[in-house]
Amino acid sequence: MTVSIPHTPLLEARSVSFFRRDEAVFAPLDFDVHPGQLTLVEGDNGSGKTTLLRVLAGLLHVGAGELRWRGAPLRRSECAGEILFLGHQLGLKADLSPHENLRIAVGLHGQRAGTSIGSALIEVGLSGYESEPTRRLSAGQKKRAALARLLLLPATLWLLDEPYANLDRAGIALVNHVLKWHTDSGGAALVSSHGTTNFAGDTVRRIHLHE
Amino acid sequence: MGRPRLIPACGAMLRRDLTVAWRRRSDIAMPVLYALIVTMLFPFALGPEDTLLQRIAGGIVLVTLLLAMLLTLDAMFSSDIEDGSLEQLVLSPQPLELLLGMKILAHWITTALPLIVITPLLAAMLHLPTAVIPVLLLALLLATPLISLFGAVLVALTAGTRRSGMLLALMLLPLCVPAVIFAAGAVAAAQQGLPWLAPISWLAAALVLAVVLAPLACAAALRIALDA
């Protein structure tokens, strides 16, 4: 399946920065995110990777500069549901099973056409753990349950904060596979990592953050 | 790839909180046990004198239930903030106000409803006349959601701060007072054979106002708490 990159980028950042106590967390950034494109956000610990992703997700306000969504100034009411954020806290209720957690996510965000909770759980390697309370899963399995949410929800832009953390080799391959599947079907993703990831994308763009 | 409709989303939210509460049943039982113990201790402390207990029964039950509700209040948003669920709620394509309204409703169902169910028992232990119990229940049905809603706003406001329990108690006190005054006023009036509709109407009016405004305030406060 070939995807022609449309002219207007999905997300444009124009000298975007964020301030904490009047100090810029990262230098003003300019970048475009096109459909079908993977972007890697790199930087040391504390360089502002998580902050950048939270700004893009809309959890933090933009300190200075402008964000544009599909060519128009970004308004949260318009792109809500199109942007999916996966942070350090995975947003899974510990008392509910992965299946129940995913059903709630689907209830709130909607479901990607042609996917089902069962098949998503199988794809991330959690078959057999569907009805186990999430608190009993290992850190890596919790991460996999959160990755299943990426497969299920109909979002165009993924903002993944350290998706490789806690994952074994097969898990890292799974993240890369899921990212490839998403970009091949016209989605885009921003992925943060502190440098040492086996990133398996061919059209990877990089954003470097410095202190 | 349609965006889900509002009603199923609210249903999913409500079912989520009720399921989580059911998995932690002992947390639900705690306020009920607290209310039972406190009400049982009053006759021991004051003596089993019918007339005295009858006179103060309404007030004791009201205050005990409202305090019992506060036990679970500060946990309303804390687990959602800790495990990142709140971020997902904020980012979901649904109005946050309505989702939080569902959370508050779930809090009321899991905390206040069991208390209201045992109220006739508590009232009977204190010799409250049977004829007054329906008025007491009506007053509680209006006053407890009011406390849930007020409490939710304050919990949301203090969500960003560490050890907010003390602050929460101090801020909630003045908001509880009118609810207690009107609810107790209705019960006292009913006990004396006077019309009790006026204080009940005041409670109902306050509840209508709070149902509309409290979720809006909650959503704004939690957005600010996350944006830091």
C-alpha cells in the first residue's frame, strides 16, 4: 500500500516553546508532521521530551509560538480524538482487566474500523491475560495492554512517550511493527526516546532537544 | 471510524467507576460501618432516654452521614491522576464536564446510597418517630448529592497539592453548613408537625444549581491541575 504524502502537514509547530517558572524548557522548535511519517524526539533526561509531547497533546498550554492542525490554527475541540497520547502513566485502572480497560477506552474514543478488542489483545501478546486484573500484570505486560489501545482507537497522530521502556526484545519489535502499521495506513507518530532505541523506520525524522 | 456518541461514552464512564468500586467493596463498606458505629455510640454516651434521643436523632443521623461521606471524598480523583486515566479523559473527544459528572454520580451511588439505605435503621436506633423517616430520607436524597458535588469541586481544586486532606476539610465545612441547616430544619419541622416543604425546596434548588455548575468547575480545576 503506497501513501502519497499530501501537501498540508498534519501538525505544524512554529517556534513552539514552553516555559516553567519563566525559563524555557526547550528552545523554540519548528517542525512539520506529515501523514505516514515517523518522528523521533531525542534528548537527554530532563531535556523536555515529555514536556514537548504533553504540549502537543494539549495537556500543557503552548508557552510561545503556534501549533497548526491540518493547516489551520490548532483548536482542541477539532482535533480531540485524532491525537492519542501515551505517557509514562499508562491510564489503565489496576482493578480492571486489560479487556475492561480497552472497552472503556473504546467507549470514550470510538473504535478503529475493522479492529476488535480480542484481536488487539492477541496482537500485543496478551492472549490468556484478558481477564486478569491489570495490577497482577508485569510492567511490560501493562505497557502491552496500553499499546493495544493504540491499535483500537481511531487516532491519526500518536504521541508516544518512551514506548520502549519496560519492554523486552519482542516488545520492542512489537512497537516498531505497530508504528509501521500505523504509518503505512496514513497515520503519523512522534516517539520520544533517550537515544538508545532500535528504531526501525525508514523515513525517520528526528527532533533533537538540548538543555 | 465514527466518534462515539455521548450517551454510550457516559455509560462507559459510569460503568468503569462502578466496576472499580465493586472490586474494592471494602472501601464502600467503610463509611457504612463508620456511620453505624457513631450512631450506636450516641445512646451509650447520652443515656437511653427516649425523649432526648428523639429530639436530637435527626441531627445526629444527618451529621454522621455527611461526615461518613467525607471519608471517601478525597479519593475521588486521586487514583485517576496517579494512573494517568485523567489525562486520557481530558484528551478524549467527549466533554470532560459530562465525564466528571458521571464520576460524581458514581461517587454518590457508591458512598451516599448505601448510607441512605441504612438510614431507617440508624433513625430507629435513636427512636426517631417513623412518620418523620420519609422526610429525613427526602432531605438526605437532596443533601448528599449536594455534598458530593461541592466536594468534587474542592477535591479538583486541591488535586495539584500534596496532602490536601486538611485543606479540603477546612474548605468543605462552610459549604456543608447550609445543607445541614436546611436538611435538619426539614426534619425538625416534620417532627413538630409543621410544614417542611420550604427547606426541602431550598435544598432542591441548591442541588439543581450545583448539578449544572459543579461539573464545569471540576473540569476547569482539573485542566489547570494537569497543566503544571
